[in-house]
Amino acid sequence: MKVLVVEDDIEIATYVAKALKEAGHIVDQTHDGKDALFLSTTEKYDVIVLDRMLPNVDGLTILKVLRESKNDTPVLFLSALAEVDQKVVGLRAGADDYLEKPFSVIELQARLEVLNRRSKHTYNNDTLLQIDDLQLDLNSRKVTRSGHTISLQTKEFQLLAYLMENKGQVVTRSMLFEKVWDYYFDPATNVIDVHMSRLRAKIDKGHEKKLLQTARGSGYFIDG
């Protein structure tokens, strides 16, 4: 799944994002309502975790904008507003689920998986990425090239998915650390180089056309 986590408590947001990434999902996160409104209306997500109380633009307003624009991405409210009437307001505004704080991250993940299965996004090609003869399915986490299944570790899968989502664009090492590893760029580590080497061996080995490319001094890109 590709998930947007919108939570103004940085500690909670980081905790949720880390758990989802470890489960093999792709995660964007933000702590600001204005940024969340921009991301949710310009990017495609399978599910959105949305806090009610946010700086600049509140979660309820974000949800109303999405639904008024016919955006039916499943939204789970994650909120400290736990009274029944507050839940009813959120659900009637268009939320698909409502989980109150404090919460279990395992339960959160299970609820998101259910929402994703029920969503129409599960049954169309929105989650299928393809470049040349390489295919990656964000839902099933299946990767194939020339019809042959490729087995990837979690980080390899996330790395490949991020590159494919940014086809033709150079992705810097710092961007990969932020989006895939969820920590700030450390110029002394070679963790990305190691993973890219393993990924190349699995994706390009035995194929005349090499899809994974290095932009010297900048980063990496994939082009078909």
C-alpha cells in the first residue's frame, strides 16, 4: 500500500510511519494540514491516516475537500476526539473508519489493510507500476520482469517502488534516506549503495536493457 500519514504529533507520526514501512508499505508523512491538503489532492494514495486537529488546515476540512472533489481514497481518522458525537461527525463527513488515541499500531495496520481491500483501488491498475517489461504491484508486492517473478526484500521493494514512481527523474540519496529509510542523510554510510547493488543484480542481471541507472554525483533513476 501507499499510505499518507497526517499527524501533528511528530513522535506518533514517526512511530506509525516506521511500523508501516517495516511491514513493506510506502509511506509519506506530514505534520501540517496545508501540506496534507496538497499531498492528498496531487498524489495517489491507497489509504490516508488523518488526524482531526492539525495546524493551518484541520483534518475535517481536508476530508470535506477530498470528498467534494470526488476523491474516494479511504480515510481513517486517528484522533484524540473520542466522544461518540465527534466520531459521528467524522464518519458523516466521509471518513471510512475512526480510531481513537491511544491506539495499537497493529490494530491500525489491520484497519488500513481492510480499507484497502474494500476500496476500488484494490481492483484497478492504480497500484500497478510498469516500466518497459518490469512490473510492480503495490498491493500484492509482486515484482516481475519479462513475466518472471523477482523476490525482493522489504527495503529493496520500497526502493524499487520509489524509483518507479519517479520514473525518469533523478532521485538523490538524501531523498531515498527520507522516503525509504526514514532518517536523515548520512554521507558516511553506504547502505543505499549496497541495496542498489543487490537490486541491480535482481532486476537487470541477464537482461540486455539495463533499467537502473546511476546519475554520477547526484543519485539514481530508472528509465524504460
